[in-house]
Amino acid sequence: MWKAESGGRRLRFHLAGINNQNFLMQDEETGSWWQQVTGEAVAGPLRGQRLEPVFHDEISFALWKREQPGGSVLRPEDSAPWRKFSDDWEAKTAKAPVVTPRVAGDPLPPREVVAGVRVGNETKAYPLTALQRQSPVVDSLGGAPIVLVVGEDGRSVRAFRRTVDGRELQLFAKPGSRPLRLVDDATASEWSFAGEAVSGPLAGKRLEKVYVLLDYWFDWRTYNPQTGVYRLGTR
């Protein structure tokens, strides 16, 4: 998700095409083409400029609704071009001939789904299957202690910096908790999937969110060629 402006000018975007199986947008003001995954203009008068990111989650509707019971849902009108384009999109795409780039010695299959994380100048790919087996995953990236956790739906992933008031925390899943709860080693406070301490000495404190991009491995690697890869049971 990106702010729809560049250089102080409001931009309006529409679908232009697909590049590396990744959405391409074209702004109506300058005709520049923008890459969805990076927010960078790759062609046109604004080439090289980048849109400012807007933090967002990619989680299931059920989890979002539980956290935001009064939230609104954006629903395009039936006549919107997006609706026609998206009809049976997955089925049609699955039938299309696709060339997925392979690299010798690749640690993951090209279409393995990963949770891509960037902290500072460092990036790392966490295979979703590994996170599902080991959640939460306590790690360090870019010099920052972080934790990744999978929601109880088994599909939603969030990441946080695991420090509170300058203190580094170790976090563990509370067995059998529904909804999901984490427990820290320092105070035994319980933490929700939203990164908020809901009980214990740290109640009311919040962990800083770290953006997570769920992506295919080949796409994440293409735009993050120096990325690390998480191995199950290691840091």
C-alpha cells in the first residue's frame, strides 16, 4: 500500500499490466508506470521516484473484524472495471503459461510463499510453512530483536520489534490459548496477536509493528537479491 502522491502531487492510478507476475500501475497525470511491490516508477517522466509506503496488514477478514468490530469494508460497485477483471482471475491465471525464474542452488522452490521482512538495510525471507510449524519465531534482523507470529487461522502473519522500554523480551506461545496469546519471559505478561499486552505488569504496552510482505520466493528474491532465508529452528 502506498500514498497516492509524488512530489506533492496527487496521482490517480489504474492497472497497466503485469511484470514478473507483479502488478504494474500507471498514473493518469504523467503516464508513468509504477511497480506494485517496490512503489518505484519504472518508466515514464517520474521514473526512479518512489511512493511513500503506508503500513498495512495482510490478515484474514475474521481476525481483522475481531480487532476492528466497527471497521468499514471497501466494496467496489458491481459496474467497477476491477470486478470484471477479477472474475475467475485465479483460475484463468493458473491456466496461463508462466515462466518462473530459477537460480542454481536456490534454497527454496520458486513459488514457495514467504513472509518477507526488512529492518534497516537487511532483509530476510521466512517460509510460511516454517512459521506455521514454529510460531512464534524469535529472531534478530538489522540489529533489531524481532518476533514473527502466525495467527490462529494459520495464515495471517505479523512481526514486531520485541523490545519494551529498552528491554528485550523473549516471547512464547501460551499453550491452548484462544484467542492466541503470547507470554514474555521477563514479566509473564500476556500479549495479543495485535502486539498489545493484555494482562500482567506490562498491560497496555504495545510492541512496534514491523511490516511483513507475503510473497512468492522468486518475487521476493528478485527485488531483494541479498536477502537472508530463515531455516526452521535457527536464527
